[in-house]
Amino acid sequence: MTADFPRELVDKLSRAGFKFLEVVETRDDLVPYLVARYATYLQAEDGRWDVVIKHDEPNLGARFNAEWERAAQECGLFSTTSDGRREFLLGLDILTDVSNEEDEEDSHSYRWVRVQLCDEWDVAGAGCASGLFGAGENNPSFAATSLNGDVVMVAGYWQVGIGFTVASHPERIATLREHAKRIASYDHVEPAQWQWAERWLSQCQGR
């Protein structure tokens, strides 16, 4: 699957300051992409916490990047290699180059893609403008998870500002498990997606 990853997406990741490493298989123990996207519907009692930056904030893009890096480091989104490089999983449609909008579930093949931060990177600017991290500059819309799936982060654009939602241990959150059940019953999503949701649910119940 990694060999078939579109070269255009590799190039766009590179221009945003991220190195493509591999497409991760739909592992039973790894929260499915469509389940992770639902984190923005969680409540505070689910362990959700948010960072929101108002639209009129000076240097909005730079502020978003700084807050994203800080939060990702603190919540455990990043894994660090022996040479100090930081890695995480980014949700991407590996067949087509579109923004990760929640109303575009059908006919898409979403997977977690392992990426590494380069020395210079730009999520809010080049990343969002490319369509990989959003729908235009300073308009973020993406989901990410840690390499082991223990942390999920979902970025978005809201009326009050831009920012992201973070939650830990998705397998312990009833709201996400319920959403996985719904996905498993959908007939309009890629079969691999609802099958992944089914297997993840079984894995959750076995823990």
C-alpha cells in the first residue's frame, strides 16, 4: 500500500515540512480514522480539552502552529526517534487529494499515514493550503493520532476561531465506541472502514 501512495501527496507533505514514512495498516488496536474524527463531539467529562485561537488574533497562522506544537508535545501525540525526530499519524485519503471533511466519508479511502516533522514546517499555512491539513490557509481540518493510538487530535475551523480538540485513550470513551458501532452499520463508506470499526470495537471489548 505504501508503494502506491500518490507522489503528489508526498510532495505536498514535503512542502509543508513533513516527511512521508508509510501508510499504516488498519490495525485492530489502532483507532479508526472516522472514529477519531468524532472527537469534536465529545464532552468535557469524556476527557476532551480544546485550544481555540480567535480569528482576529495577530499572526494567526504562527500562533496556531505554536499552540499545535506545544499541545502535541504535552499530550503525547509525538513519538521521538533516537535522532530526535518527531513522528505521528496523520489521517489522509490515500486515493484522492481532498481536505478531510466529515461530509466526504463515502467513496474515500482514509488511512493513518506516519509522518515526521522536518526542521521547518507549517501546518496552518502551507499544510492547510495544500488540502492535506485543511481547506485553505488558516482553515485547519485534519485528524491525527499518536503512533500507538492513545491520543487523538482533531483540528477545525469554528465561528469563534480555529483550533483543535484532544482526547486520550479513545477505546475507553463510550461516545467514540458508539460512533464506531454506527460506522460499522453504514453502507455508504468504504468496506475497509466499517470492517476496521468492527475489529476495533472487538479489540476494545477485549481490553
